[in-house]
Amino acid sequence: MNPGGIAVTTTLDAIDLSALDFWARPRTEREAAFAALRRRDRPAFYRELKLPFLKTGDGYWALVRHADVVEASRTPEVFSSEPCSNSVADLPPYLARYFGSMINMDDPRHAKIRRIVSRAFTPRVLAKLEADLAASATEIVDELLATGPGDFVDQVAARLPLRVICDMMGIPERDRARVYAHTNTILGLGDPDYTGGRDFMDTGVTRGGMLYGLAAAMAAGFELNHLAMKLARRRRREPADDLTSALVAAEIDGESLTDQEIGSFFILLVVAGNETTRNAMTHGLRLLTRNPDQRDLLLADFDGRIGGAVEEIVRVATPVIQFRRTLTRDHEMNGHRYREGDKVLLFYNSANRDASVFPDPDRFDITRSPNPHVGFGGPGPHFCLGANLARREITVMFRELFTRVPAIRATGPADWLYSNFINGIKRQNCTF
């Protein structure tokens, strides 16, 4: 059964980005499809996949060129993040209360909350984190050497970003395994591993399967929200040197953030700061394994080349595939007319392989310069707040790995996350 529609080829009429089976196709086929879309003289329009229990619309325009993604990102007054940016369908209230946060806001409220949160990501604060990052990376590699080769995601990539985010918020050690499991559930909606074995590729999107998936996401959101709200209430009584204390003490227009708002922000932070960085690390190991010349180049001058290597890893991997924007008014961009209320999806993965910006875009080149990728989002108010933290985490982890385990390699196929939102790797064996 093919519940998602037609098979994917590079024939324009046969490409359907809303089809379930598109996102299960081999990556080379998907990249060829996006390359074909970039060659069109105007954006393609796709009907939304109708989903039970969610308010879906008529469809969306797919922005696949670098120039379009950048311009839309720079003009939030036209390409709005409201009412929803992290879902093609509008989030119903019972989900928005957990997964809304500032990612689905426009200025001025977005800017006010971002100013508060950005205090945890200043260069001074990140510089202070350096010693803690190095100590954590050392401990992770110690345990990797003690246990031997296995799943790189579980043994290495997932551990450092989770530890950093939980330390920043003040989440106790005893709660961190739950945080990790719940973030997997939230971003794994639609993947059989996280929806109780219900494989939409076999059964299609049934009401029962969708209900189970939404219930799992709601339960995970509730648990994370409750954990952060409980900590916020404690920090109101007993402030500490952590981000939660800064959030509860902050005021916006004379009003404090509610515990609910802090809980929603925590979900955003652990999902964005944990999942995306761990995937970038795992993609990085795969890329350096598959491109031994680039690996040798990096190891010959690690400090001189790691900065470029991180940017190229993020470009090629593009951990976040797309975000949505909604038109606030009629608008013409690059020769195409959009109407008020139109939805567009910003496909960062496609923009990062635009040959008009990146010569030989499918080549992994750690010396690529310039490298104006949009792997951390496009320029504008929603550019990833934690981009510099992610860069530091990858740098510190790879320095420790390649100094002490220089023979480490990815081995065997990756176990990919089934998603049209996160370019995730669930499991990746390694050897050394």
C-alpha cells in the first residue's frame, strides 16, 4: 500500500513533498527531487496531508532556493511565525500549550522573551562553560573507551548536549533520562519506534494511529512542562545560578513569565538544544568516515580547521529540515506573488545544496569558504539562539574524540528517523 501518493522521481509532476513515502525514500533520491524543484522558475505548491484531529489547510508553497529562504527569514513582518512555525498544520490548543513558546511568536513579544533567554548564551557565559564542556567530554570518552565500540548516538552524541542543557536549566541528574526519552518521543512523532509500532507507511494515517501518536506527544510534553514548572516554583523560593532562576526573575512589560511559559520554553530548549546538536555530531562522524581525505585534513590541523568543519557538517547535515511561515499580506518575492494567509515551508536542507550559492554542493569540503549555510535557520529574529553553543559542543567533543580515539569510525548503515522535520539518526554503530 502507498498511503502517501505517487512514487518519488526527479520528474517534477511526480514529486510530492506531502507524501508519506517521500520521506522514506533514499536520501540521494530526495536530494535529486529537491534539485529538480530548485530548477523550476517558481515555487511548487503542495496539498497538505489531511491528518485526523489537526486543523489542516489547503496546502503550502515550498521554498527550496537559498535566496527565497533567506529573504523570507529576513522579512518576518511578511512571513510570520504565527500562528505556528513548527508544524504544517496549526497546533490545537491542547498541543500549543506545550509546543508553542517563542518559536511560534513574532516581535515584539518574541524579541522580549528572546532578550531574557539570550542572557544564557552570551560569549561571556559560553566562555565560562568551556571548562565544563571539556570535563564532560573527557568523561564521555573515558566511558566510551571503557565500554568499547557500540552505538555512537547513545554513547557519545546524545550525552553532551543533554548534560549542558539540563545543567543550564538546573535539572537534577535523576530526571535527565526522562528528559531524553521525552524529547525523542516529541520529535519522533510518526516514526514507528516512537508511536507504539504503528507504521504509517504500512497502514496510512489512521485515526487510531494518529490518536496514539498525539497522546504520546501530549504525555511527553506534559511531563517536560510539569518538570520545568515544578523547578520554576522552587526557584521562585530558592533562586540559584541557572537559567530557570533568570527566567522566573525576569519581567516583560512589568509582567513576569508564567510557570506555563517557562515550561513551554524548556521544551523548546531541550528539543532544539539536545536533538539537533546530537544529530549534527552523528552526521559529522559519518561524513568524516565517508570522506577520509577530509578527515586527514582536519586531523592535520585540528584547531585551524575545526571551525570550517563544523560549519560544513551543519550545512550538509541540516538537522532541522524545514520550518513554516504564514503570509501576513499579499507579497511578491523573486517574481512570484503570494497571498495573505498563504503558508510557505522554508526547506533549509534544499537551500543548503543550492548550486548558485555552494559550488559542487554535494561535496563535503571542510575548507569551503564562504559557507553561508542556513543550517541554524535563516538570518533574522529566529536565527538559532544556541548556534554558538552548538558549535562549541561539537568542537569540544570532536577534539576529545580525535585526540584520544583517533581511529573512531562510523560503521554499518545508520538507523534514520522517519521525519519531514528532523534529519535525525536514531542509532549509528561505531568502531575504533
